[in-house]
Amino acid sequence: MTQVSERLVRLLNMVPYFQAHPQISHEEAAAELGVTRKQLLADLNQLWMCGLPGGGPGDLIDLDFDGDNIEVIFSAGTEYNNFKIYSPEPIDPNVTAVLNKVEAKLASSPLKNDEVKPRVFLINNFRLYSMLSLYLGANSFAKGYAMLPTDNIFMNKSDIAKDLVFRNASANNSRSFSGVIAHETTHLLIRKRFGYWRNLTMPAWKKEGYAEYVAGGSTLSYETGVKMWKDNPTDGTGYQYFKYYMLVKYLLDHDKLSVDEFLHRDFDLRELEEKVLRSL
């Protein structure tokens, strides 16, 4: 066997090896793999350069080896329509059906733009998700950073086979996976249509409400959301996104505003809230 083929075999075996030995030290890994530490680091850098076509380093195999230990973070990936999905474990084949649901939701929006190509990372670990969300909204279902020049979407724990995503909360802790991806992708579409500055300055109720509208609803059921709003109309804690969703739904479905008109027009928010609440 040539040196090249020996290295290829070693590289192919390294991903499952590091998955089976999380947080192993450089010294232990080098000894068990029968290479020097220098060669091990060279192999790790080679693996880190593996990725999906059109992607960059780490787009498929993401390794953390800067410290004393080595760990594979995302070792599986698939591409479907405009989405690239990354996961630390094999991806459920139902992902195509789920992404078809996402496409159907997005197709209802005039902001749909095939130039937006989200990269979705399945975290499946509450602690890691908290870290990747920069500990802001760590109990959310997903996190995107539309204010930054990235199309990354980080998904919390999920069950793709059942089209569900979960958050680390005692109540209202699951939502449809497809709806959440549609929500986060809508933020990217708003940024694409209006640019970074307009996206940053646009009122949160418009952005979040429209993202929920495209997603098909909020975490709360209609009955629960209405009750929470009527019981405490001056404090949106616990039902804020539901309220935003209902405001946008009223403007688009009842007042028949176009999406562009709604996003461009200024509104008296308190007056709008009172009007929508009276209609419920």
C-alpha cells in the first residue's frame, strides 16, 4: 500500500474513531492511530478541509482540535434544494419531506429568492446550542444571525422523523422543525430584499411577526395565545411572538395589505394592538 493510500484509509477511519472517542487528547489519539502528533495535526487539518461542493473548510466535517482534546462536531451533511444540512450524526431520510414542507411555506411569500441558500446545523445538544447561540435566547428553538453576513441557522435538539424541534424549557418546548426553518429563512429573505441596514432598523414586531406568518403560526395555540394576551395586554411576556403573528396576520389577511406595503408602511403600534385584540 502506498503512503497516499495508507493516509486515505487513516483519514476515512478517523471520523468514526473520534466520534467513538470524544474529547480524546492529542497524545492518546496519536498513539492509538500509530502516528506522530505532527502527522495527526496534519491529518486533522486535511479532514477539516473536506466539505460539500461550493462550501469552505469545515462545511462537512467540523473538528475542534485547537485545545488539548479532539472532537468531531458535524460529520454528516446533505444538500437538498437550496438547503445544506449538517449534523454530528447520520441525518434522518425524512429530511427531504421536511424540507419540502419548508419550500411550500416559503413559496407563499413574495420575498422568496433562490439566491438565499441557508446552511442548517443540527445541534442536538442543549449545552452546545446554548454556546453557539452566544447564550442569548439559549432556550429558543433555533438561532440565525441575519444581522451578520452569514446564512447559518443553528437548530436546537430535533426529531426530523417527526418534524419536531425542541428547546430546554418546561412548557411550550416543541415546534414543527419545518416551521422553525421557514421562520429563520424568512429573516434571511427580509435581509436579502431590504439590505442589512433596513433589516437592522426594521421593527422587531414586523420581522418576527412576518417570519411566524410564513412559518404558519407561533409556538402557542390560538386559544392559549389569545387568553394570555387578554389576561395581560400590557406585558407580552410568554406570548410576544404570538401577538406579533396576529398583528401581521390581521394586516395581511384582514386589511389585505401586500407584504411590501406592510413592511414599508409606518403604523401606530399601540393602536394596532388594541384594534387586533378587540377583533379576537
